[in-house]
Amino acid sequence: MKKALIVIDIQNDYFPGGAFTLENADAACKGAVEAIEQAKHDGWLVVGVQHVNSPHAPAFKPGTKGVKIHSAIAAALGDAPIVVKNEADSFFETNLEKIVREAGITDIYLTGMMTQHCVTHTALSPQALDMNVHIIAKGCAAPAQALSDLALQGLSARCDVE
């Protein structure tokens, strides 16, 4: 069994002062940093994911402070590969599947933002169907905690939610 941690869209626009502030973003960021440190300690593959929208989108506009990965996450990721995506599913039209397949990954652990959108779409991606999918809840956030909790409850039918 080979494991990978995929850290999804923990970007500045989701934090206070950003274009789309999420409830409990700081706590989720701290939880994700802890997950990254543990994964690295355990010898897992760690991959960061960054959402980049068009220049006309309300958030994650290219070249803005908001599109950048949060500094605490960037520091924890270090030299981990970063996958840039334009859709909710981190596998869709990206090189994420190639990265995990070439590493022989059987289990993916997801954490990040937004729980009900990008985390959910990545967890249920067709490219992840033959892998064991786990969600690290302490590193997840959504516009409201209740929405994050609801998404995690729904994901628990198909994924191991920790």
C-alpha cells in the first residue's frame, strides 16, 4: 500500500481579506499543515493543488495575491509537486493522475478547500475510482462549517473520513 496526501486549494482568497472567505479557514490551514508534516514524516508522496481561474472570475485570478497558495501551506509543501487546475476535480485535465500512478499510489488522502466542492469532486473523480480515498477532515473548510460537515457526511458513504 502506497499513500499520497493531496492538499487542495488552500489559497489566500479563502482567508480573511480574500475574495471568498471560508468559515474556519485558519483552523483548516493548521490541520492541513499538520497532515503535510505527518505525511512527509511517514514517507508519503505529497502533492499540492492550486486552482487558477480566468482573469474575469471572482476569485483565484491569475497574478493576484488571492490565487497564491497560503504561505503556511507553501512552506510545509516545500518542494512537493504543485498541480494547477481550472475545474473542481483535481484530476480533470491535470497531471495529477500521472503523478500518483507513476508513484504506484493505492491510497489517496485529501484535505483542503472547499469541502463541498473541490474536495468532493476530487474524491469522487473517475480517475480515483480504483484507489482507496480518505478525507482528512481537520484540514477541510467550506463557506460554513455546517456545509463542510454535511459534505463530509456525504463523502463518508464512499470514502474513509478521518
